[in-house]
Amino acid sequence: MARNEMAMMAEKKKAILESTLKLIKENGFHGTPMSQVAKKAGVAAGTIYHYFDSKDTLIQELYTYTQYRLLDAIKENSREDMDYKARFFSHWISRCMFYIQNPNSLFFMEQFVNSPYVQRCSKEQDERFQKEVIQFIESGIENNYLRPMNPRLMRMMIYSSALTAAKLHLSEQLTLSQADLQQLAQMVWDGIKKD
Amino acid sequence: MARNEMAMMAEKKKAILESTLKLIKENGFHGTPMSQVAKKAGVAAGTIYHYFDSKDTLIQELYTYTQYRLLDAIKENSREDMDYKARFFSHWISRCMFYIQNPNSLFFMEQFVNSPYVQRCSKEQDERFQKEVIQFIESGIENNYLRPMNPRLMRMMIYSSALTAAKLHLSEQLTLSQADLQQLAQMVWDGIKKD
DNA sequence: ATCCGTCTATTGAATGTTCATTCGGTTTTG
DNA sequence: CAAAACCGAATGAACATTCAATAGACGGAT
């Protein structure tokens, strides 16, 4: 069993991260004591401190972990051979679906980015996550698909609409079908496209 | 000094609310002990409990308080005699400006709505705040200004874009001029208008 | 194959701190 | 003078973090 040594470790660390995610969604940053995280993850309280320096660190890492899972989900559905509009639709819908399918992640991220934690977080890391999307938007502007506009601003408009749609789907009974998502993506597209 | 009895009381209560707002923006829900709130508000810890049953209640009331201030700010700029598009622009820009001018409120509200507090909050109250906007949107659809679409969804799209723009303005150095706001409102309008 | 020593992973009770809330008393108001 | 507003030290619970002790894994020596 030499080879799953790492896997075992990763499993336990992952269990801690996932438990934290779920508990924070349910009870918020406050209201989720380390003791509960430990219990839910099936480890002792002390074990958490083997993997994370502190509660703050745990939460910071949880944010990074969630970001990666979101990016992976988006990339999975995108193909190089699609035209620009199709790639935009794919990106927007993937993002929205990820939020819908991972409500714990959604609420955690939202709490995180609006909390003082985010200020303690490195800017560089955030830049890295943003870069790809910004470039995609910039190329859209250059090639006259999109109206000329600050790419960061446009990026935020795209993000927030996906986020909002997902929240609405989750909060109320307003079930969004695949067709609804298409319509929404269309709406956002109409807002940012050239002409 | 008979007449400002209420005013005095209100002043102290208001001081508590405002202090809480500021501290939560800076330190989050956790990280703002009642003792600090008291200190910043210039009252004793016990006094807070004269006005609010508990910390939870304080935060709930703070949310309501903030909602009212936002609504007032929006109504102030809107006139009955404007045409539909102008009223939409006014609403969107007022909302965005309120967020920009009241960052404490913005971050508090965002933290609140993504926290478990909101679930303990009465649905009815939220409905009441929403009703006016929903009606405005419904009338827009009926009169063929807006594309037919679930008004709640459309409302969220409008909200989130204003919110997002304000966040961007506050977070980065990307200063949004009045012209930028106009352009953004235009962009949202293009997304929701008929045709 | 068996033992040994070392390193890592894990445990959970103990520690010390922080904080929400209480309450008996004081001041202010009408 | 009675009621309301206000004070702030005291209380007790909750919590993050520590640490001494245990268990397990691995490599190398026999």
C-alpha cells in the first residue's frame, strides 16, 4: 500500500475541505467551529492542524480549491474549434451550471469574496485566475465581436449574471431549464456584442 | 428638550447601527464583538441590549435599515413624468451610486444575503421590498418596452449588474465616471429591451 | 522474514482566551 | 417619584489552538 499513501493523505485533507464547505454554507464562517469540521470530516480536531496552520488558512485554501474546481468545470465543456459566440455561450452556461450543481461552493465563495478574508488573500493568485477570461474578452473586442469596453468590467458583468441566475434558481422555486439558460446567455450576449 | 427625546434615542440606536455596519465591513460578522460595537458607538455594552434583543436581532434590523436607505436613495431621483427608459436608467444608476457611496452598506448586505441569517429572516418583508420593482418591470413587459421574461429573473439581472459595477469601482482603481455608468446602464438596457 | 529506529499521521483532553449576555445599580427624563 | 435609559463589571459558555501520547508506515540491518 505504498502507492496510495499520498491518496490517503489527500483523501483526509479533501474530507476536511468538503466538510468545511458544507458547514459554512449551512452555518456561516462563525457558527462552524473546528470541532464540528473535525467531526463531520471524521477526524480529530488536532488532525486539521496537521494539514492547515489555522482556521484562516483552511478557509483561504478552501477558496483556492473551489476556484480550481470551477475552472475545470468550465474548461471541460469548451472546445477550441467553436466560434466565438459558441464559446461565450459555453463559458457562461458552464459557469452557471457549476453554481447550480455546487450550491455549497457558490455560497462559500460569495461569503468569502465579501468578507475581510479576501483582502488578506494574495492579489497575484486572483490575477492568475482572471487572466484567461480577460484575454478571451480582449480577443473578442479586437475581432469586433464585442463592443469596446474595459475588459474587467465586461468580465464582471458576465460573472455576475451567471451568479445571479444560479442564486435565483437555488433560492426560489424558479427552476431554470436548459432553454432558460440559453435565453439568459442570449440576453447577456445582446448586452455585450458589437452593434 | 422634550421634543428631541425621540431624536436622542434614535440617535443612539442609529449610532449602534452605523457602528455595526462599519465594523462588519472591516472585520466581518465574526470579528465584530458587541464590546467593540459599543465602544465605537460611544455607549455601554449593556445599552445595546436595551435596543436589540441579541446580536442576531441587531444584524437583522441593520439589514432592514440598510434596505430602506437604499430605497429612499432610488426614489429620490425618480420622477413620475419620465418615460420608461429614463426611469430605468435613473433606477439603475441610483442603485449603483448608492453602493459606491455607501460601501459599508454594500459589503454588509452582500455578506448578509449570502449568510444563513437571511433564511431566518421573514420572507414577507423581502417580498415587500421587491414588489415595487417587480411591478415596474411587469409594466415594462406589458407595454412592450421589455422582452417577455420572468420579472424576478430580470430584476436579479438588473440588480446584479449594478452591484457588480459598484464592487469593481470600489475594489480596483477602475474609477467609473458618470459616463461609464451611462454606458453600463445602456448595456443592461440593450440586454432586456424588446428587439 | 523479523526486528528496530525514525518519521509522519493521528488522537482528544487540556488550556487560555474571547465574547455574548446578564443584572444590580446609577442617572436622566417627564 | 416613577419609569425609562444607561452603565460596566461579572458570568459562563464556546471556541481555536496546543501538546503529550499513540499508532502506523517505511527502510535498512540481521
